[in-house]
Amino acid sequence: MEQTTPKESSFATWLVILLLLAIILAKGFFSFLLVGDRGQPTWDYRPVKDVPGESPYAIYEPLPYPQHVKGQRGE
């Protein structure tokens, strides 16, 4: 009885590898075109201070001595 070994096709292997590589590159190129960097946005919110008393949108007037520590005029 003769033992036969299956023929390996290097062409088919390379074809599958190149096909998978083409799919990955096509997905990357499509994503780059679809989601690509459009640059800086045109709107400008400008910085707003975080401390509620210093914000121009605050509902309370700022304290004359806003320190929260004991001491001169901060008590």
C-alpha cells in the first residue's frame, strides 16, 4: 500500500494571505476616509472658571475674603 502525501499549494496559501492583507488595508483606508481628521472645530467656548464664585454665571456674589482657613478676615 502506497502512502500519499497531500500536495501543498504555496500559490493558494499566498493568495489567501494577500487577500486577507487586502481586506485589512481596505478597511483601514475606508476608516481613514470616513473618520479622517477634519482639523480644529470652528466653535470656541472659551475657558470658564471652575470656582462657582468666580464664574460669570454664578448666582452668588463673590465673598470679600474667600479663604476657608482661620486667620485674619477669613474666619
